[in-house]
Amino acid sequence: MRSPPRPRLRAADRGARAARIASAAVGAPQALVRPPNGNSMRRRHAWKTFFYKNSWADEAMSNENFEPKIVGFLCNWCSYRAADLAGSARIKYAPNVRIIRVMCSGRVDPSFVFKALAQGADGVMIAGCHPGECHYIEQNYKAMRRYAMLKHTLTAMGVEPERVRLVWASAAEGQLLAEHIDALVADVRKLGPLCWSRNWEESPERLKALEEIVHEHAEAMEVQA
Amino acid sequence: MSKGKLAIYWAASCGGCEIAVLAIDEKILKVAELFDIVFWPCAADGKVRDVEKLPDGSIDVCLFNGGIRTSEQEYMAQLLRRKSKVLVSFGSCASEGCIPGLSNVNTKREIFDAVYKQGEMTHCENPQDLRPQPHTKVPEGTLYLPVFYDTLRTLDQTVEVDYSLPGCPPEAENIWAALTAIIENKLPPKGAVIGRNTTVCDECPRKRNEKKIKKFYRTWQIQPDEETCLLEQGLVCCGVATRAGCKALCPQVNSPCIGCHGANDGVADFGARLMSALASVIDSNDPEEIDRIIHEGIPDPVGTFYRFSLARSLLRRSKKPNGVEVEVHRPAAAAR
């Protein structure tokens, strides 16, 4: 059975509605979060989103079953091949790292790292060729300098610098890369979840105050002529 | 032709944007000719109640300056969004947080401690350690104060914004260009930043060579040469990442760009772009030396890279020490 269609909102209302939804998401008590029902494709998608969102939240809340999410930016010419080698040589390493292949470690802009951390990663690994062995002559030196700059800023922002790591691994060093990954995962596991978006939350007082303004204006501002 | 309706509002900002509107000189008369000013608390009498009574979408243009720091400001942003056809985030504060946004390195508690506690920074008489409360009961009823947020948000993180006008404050020329576009109904696509799409370096007349620096200087440490690129001389000039439109005012008077026009198109994070650019000109391949150059030359990375754009950056704020802090109600009786 189809559920009745949602009323269309006027364009002017959408902003306010989005704000309300955002507000609700911040302060909603757990009991109000219900899984979606129904079985259409859209509902199925909603289920999936609900499941991942909530499992992420639960996971992040308790340190016991915490599995760090690591994003790895691996250079195409050395480190990505090292990861390939680790795979074909059946070297075991922690499965927590999500590898993104970039052409060079010098391609990794600090904004990639910020984006990863802001969107839920607990740690970031940047891996490239050893100094002096860059496919693009000296771009890994740039990566080295950017990494130093990035760490300086991250420390000032309150992020533990151990969460972001720059490592060198040549195409022959599958074992070394695996060890680096294991070490990073172990360190991040010790540090616990980052959950950056929780830093943006406001106290539940905010929603209450927003509602009160409306009442207050309605009550107090009418002055009889 | 019936007149349009114009509103100008001021949230968490210094008020410079309000004055910048007047920098369009005699053209302000043209604005007065074409628009009725329905709401501009800084310059004209008007009450929130009057705005609340307007039909939705009845204000043609609202220029909103300032970030969102308190519940009252958030309410006004939502109200003006509902009442306005076109909402322009006006100036750096509304678009990217600006200087008030730098307080995102602190929490509400830390800010209140600095302001209301007797300490080295302020010398206020507050022996009972009182703090402003959202509610105060008095015999006549309840008094309300807005709730102060931990994190300052930009206008577009709060409500949907149609256009933004960069600058701290926006240049008169750009303000007029935006108003003309609105008057003539030649608006760019929704969401656009009204301004140039290039960097300050493009407008800067200084000579540029290959950049290689061994040391970052702060402005008071050297007297820079007037002809050569300031970044080449080791000054942290933000021109490489900053949107053009100011005609490189600061570099022209021998002072480095501080980035008030915000990020250029396609830049996700102003500070990251700047970090990336500055790091690549450091003339060293030795990790220890690189660290020394950075730590000595840039003692305050957040203030340097995110002076105007911390609230807009990808991380938005520094890490809170204990997650979300819940306000504890104190009995109002203690206040007497």
C-alpha cells in the first residue's frame, strides 16, 4: 500500500523546513528515531541509510567494538603497487583502510584530509615513493612539506597528530606498507573514535530557545492601541 | 512601476557591512528610489513584529550580514529567509564566519569564562560568578535572553542562501553590481558568488619570480621591497587563494593580503589551499628544517590560514574538549 504523498512545500518554506530538519537531527532524543517501514525501492534505500547511520553512531559511541575508519591516499607508482604486492603476496594487514589511488603523494591537498576527517574518518594515511624516488622528480617533497603544515594546523584544531600519517613505501615494500597500516590502525584504535561532526552539535537548549522566541513574540509584542 | 522591498539585517558581525552599503555614495539615492526599505534596524525604525506580519516572500531582496551565533540570530535568519524572495549573504561574516568565526576555536564555556569570570583578561566585578541565563523569573513574568551557541555558523549553514557577496566589507563596486543585477533582473544562477572568479595575485601589480623561501616573516619583522611579490619575500600573503575583486588593495600598500574576500571558486577549504601553496614554496627538503621554518614562521596556523573562513572550513571549528556541553540551570535567586 502506498503511503499518502507528502504535501509540496512552497519554495519559501523549504529553507525553514531544512533548518527544522537539521535542528531536529541535532537534538532528537533516541526514542524518536524510528526505522522506516514499507518495502518499495525508496524505502529500501531509506532502510540502508538508517542502518548505516545508526550502526555508525553506535559504533562510535562505544570504544569496545570500535573499528577505526582510515582513508589511505596511495601514490600510483609506489605505494599503491606496494598494496597490490601485499595483496598478491597474501600479506595480512588491518582491513580498516579505504584506499584511494592518487597519481602522486604531491597530489594530496590538505583539503582531502580535512574532508575525510570531517566526514567520519578516524585517521588518514598518505603514502608515496621514498624521497628522491618520485616519479614526478620531487613532488613527494612537496607532500612532505604540506604534511608538516597540515599537522601543525591539525594540532591547533585539537586533532591528535597521530591520526594523520605520511609514510613512504616503494613498489617492492608490500610488507612495509602493511606494517605501516597496522601501526596506524592500532594507534587510532587507542585514540578512539574522532566523530568530527559531533563537534558541530549544539546543546538541546538551542531548539527550546528557538521555539520560545515565537511564543514570546506572540505573547509580548502585541500592544493595545 | 511599483517599488521593490529591501531588508538589511545584522547578526554576528562588527557592523562594517552596514556602513559599506553607504559606500556606494550617491547611488544610494537610486536605491531609495527603487526600493522601499522595510527593515533595516541599523538605519531605519522597524520592528521584528512588522516583519513577522509580512506575507511570506514579500521582501524582494534581503542583504543579511553576520554569522549565526545565538538563537535570536538563527530565528531572524529563518524569518528573513521565509519573507524574502532573494536572500544575499552579505560580506565575509555571513558567507564564511569572518573574525567572529575565529571564536570557533573555543567553546561557549571558555568564551563566557573569559568574559564573565574575574581573570587576567577582564576585570569585571562578578564575585558570585554569574552567567547570562536564557530565562530569568522576575515578579512581572519571565525574561528571555538568546541562547549563545558553541559554534558560530555561516548563514548558508543555517538557511538556504541565494547569493553571496564576498569581502570584509564588500567593495562598493561589487555591492552596486549586485544591486544592479537585482534591479535589472540579470541575476546569475542561484548559489553564485557575486564577484570575480580569479585570485588577488591576478590583480596584483608586483613582479613575480620563482618562489623559494627559507623563512616566513611576520609583517613587523621586515620592511618589504615595494616591487617584488610579498610571498617571495617570506611574508604570508593570502593572495594565492583569495578571490579577486579588491584590486589588490593591501599588496599595493606593501602589506600582505589577509584573505578577506574568501575562497575563490572551486576551493573547498581556503586554509587548505593556502597551506598547500605556502608549503610548496618552502625551500627545504629536510623534515626537521621544514618543521622549524613552519613552527617559527607561523605560530598561529588557524589564525593565519582561517582568519576569515574558519566557520566555513571543512572542519568548521576546533575539537571540543568534552563533546557537547549541556548548560546547567542555576537558580535565578542567586542573582539577587
